[in-house]
Amino acid sequence: MKFMVCPQCGILNFFIKNDKGERLNVKVTRELLIIPIDESKSLEGFDQSIVFCLGCSWYGNVNQLKKYSIS
Ligand SMILES: [Zn+2]
């Protein structure tokens, strides 16, 4: 599976937040689907309109992700 990478630092680990400020670590597929890294977790209640990079200060909508990893 191909995953989108951060436009600023190039890693593929992101997180999203819910209204309590809790974080959920996710990856974004080539099809721009957000999936939890821990498959036992649910996306329910988390705001999927903004993803935050785990490696740098970048955050934005998944539609702003243009590159993906080939691995
Ligand atoms: Zn980054």
C-alpha cells in the first residue's frame, strides 16, 4: 500500500485530534483515506479535515498532500 508523505519533511506519520485534544496516530493512503496506525483504534470523534505531521510543524488537509512513498 502507498502512503502520502508530509510536504515539508517527507515522513508518513501524521496524527488527528478530537474535540478533547486527544491525538490519534494515522497514515494517509494514496487514495487520501485516513487510517489509524493502531488498527484497534477508531476514527470516531476525530476531526479528519486537518492532519498534523508527527515530524515537523506542518498541518493541513489531506488534499494538500501531493507526494507518496513508493516503499
Ligand atoms: Zn512533516
